[in-house]
Amino acid sequence: MFSEQFFDIVLNFGDEWRVDDVKVNFKLEEVDIYVSYILDHADCPESFETCSIYDHRNSRRWRHLDTLQFKTYINCKVPRVKSALGVKTISVPWADNYERHTYLFERLTIDLLKATKNQTQTAKLLRCGFNVVNRIIHSSVKRGMERRPKDVAFKHLSLDEKSFRKGHQYISVLSSPLAGCVIDVVAGRDKQDAKALLERVITPENRDFVETVSLDMWKAYLSSVEEILPKADIVHDRFHLIKYLNDAIDKVRRREVKHHEELKNSRFVLLKNKENLTDNQQIIFEHIQAANYQVSKAWRVREDFKDIFASASIEDAFPLFIKWGASVLNTNIKEVIKVAKMFNNHLKGVINALTQRYSNAMAERLNGKIQEIKTVGRGYRTFANFRSAILFFHGGLDLYPQI
């Protein structure tokens, strides 16, 4: 049988707390530990003055770490003191006054969530309700965000979108390419949403420290960054620039495949990097290039653009980009000419992308990890749950309660 002395030693709540009784329910496989406060005075949790015990609250029950295969609970009638601020419940050393689980149980839950990335599975392993795990995610993220320094001067930022639910619902994700973590998330992707996100994260006195913001050509993001961070260089993401060219290549292929059957099933041959082609794909690729179709010329346009990424400075990149744009016009291929004109309309951001080493590459990796959260969690019904999950797993936060 479990003894009071055993739990007094292992719990170690302090000299002012004592284990009075231990009850075991073998049918439910539960252990209830009854703890009492043995002094006649205590500190007020708000004024910190030492006061006499006024009375005791009704007994409360907190879920603790399991004892062998038995679920374990701490039970206590917590004392109240009467100070200048009124009657207040004193703090207990094992849990937050507003929770029904102990700090150690919360730490274990956080560790299991990190391992499973699934709230339902974590709740099953802990033999507790889903709401308990969900509440711990929210509370630990709130704690982590409060601990994050408010005066952090970010030099480089990435702003990207991520689909949230069906029906074209999106969220905006602000991340740090240097830290490799999500800074914060907001529902929506219009100008008002992006501005609210930037204003919440970057304090007015730190906005001049932001050197670059990597993002795509979404107008709402561009205008919000220009308004909130006017001194930052806009860097259009290399991934999206190449994606625009890839889309143009595929449009040309789909147009030409109606007249050239050999272009069937060649989509990935033309969109993959040449060094990643299999032997069979290499044969198909060489045949297409030798035929000199328009799609072959569109492919060379993309490769020529990728070569400019090696530019050491804006002075080097600008004339190469102008030369590239002229060569695109000479192809007379409407699909790639449209992309080149779009790049020209966003000239500053594109040129910065050709020379800056910071891009949305880390943001895209985070995007993939966020997708993994959605997949494992089988989607999220509310934005609040989705935001907390993103920041819990990829916010780089100090999540654990202090014991």
C-alpha cells in the first residue's frame, strides 16, 4: 500500500505542506493524494504580505504524473488569506491556481505533443480528455509569447501565406529566416491582416532595424510592408519567381502537346532540375531540346534567369536582367513574355532577389511543416487552434512552466 511518508518525500512540496492521506481505487486504477497546509499564516499572492489564514476553499483535485499504472491526483483544500486587497487564495507549489493539472503533468504533455504532433494521440496516451491537451497547448503558447522579448530587432523577415481551410481561407505567416521559426500568425491575407501582423510583432522603435522582407508579389503584402517598414528592402522570393517561370513552361507545353505527341508525359522532365533527371527522363529531355520546340526555348529562358542568381551585386545583376528581358521578347512566346513583364513591374524586388542571400526558402520549409501539422491533426476547425499549434511546434518558444 502507498504510504503518506513516501509521497511526502517524493512530492517535496515544502515544509508548510503535508500529505495527510493516500487513497487507492483499484477498480478505476486511481491514486488520490490528500495534501494540507499546516501553518497558520501565508503570503498573499498579490500584495505578498504575510497574513493569517482566513479560511479554506472547497477541495480541489489536480491531475499529476501516474504512479505505476495508476492515474494520480493531488487533492487539497487550499487556504485563503485576508489582506489589504481582500480575501485571496494562496498559491500552491504544484500547479497554477486556474488549472486542474500539475506543472509536472503539463511538462509531460508538452513532451508527448512534441513527439506525436497530435493532440488526440497525446490525450489517449495520457488517458485524459482532448480538452486538457488543447488547453495546455494554448496556455503554453501564451506563456512562451509573453516570455519572448518585446524589443527584438529583426533584421530579416519572411511573409508568406498558407491555406487554412477549404473555400480559399488563408492565414499569413511571419517568420525569421535566421532563427528558422515562426514569429506570429494572423487570419487572412489582405492588407489589413498583414498590417496588423507587422504592427503587432515589430514595435515602432524597431521598424528601422528591419533590412529585408522576403515575400511574393501579392499586392496586399507589398503595400503593407511598404507602409509599415518603408526602409526595408523588399526581396521577392526566388522560389516563387522560378515557380512563375515553371508555370509558363507548362502552359507552353500544354499548348504544343496538341500538335506534338512526344510532349505527352513530359511535364516533370521539363520542370525538374536537369541534374535530377533519371536516365529515361534524360533521353526524353534531349529529344525535346533537339526538336527545338517553343517549350524548349521557354525552358532555356528559365535556366538563363537562374544563372543571374550568381550575381554578386545589384550593379552586376541589373544589366544581366535587362539583357535577359530582351532575349525573352525575342522568343515571341507569349507565356514567358507575360512573366518577364510581371518581373519588370516588380523590378526592385526581383533584382534584390537576384543578389540577396535571404529568401523565403526557410518560410517554404516552415510551410511544409505547417502542412504536416494540418495533416497529422486532420485539419483545424478554428484559427485559434491552428495558430497555437503552429507556434507550439515551430515558434521557437519557451513552453514549459517554471517549477
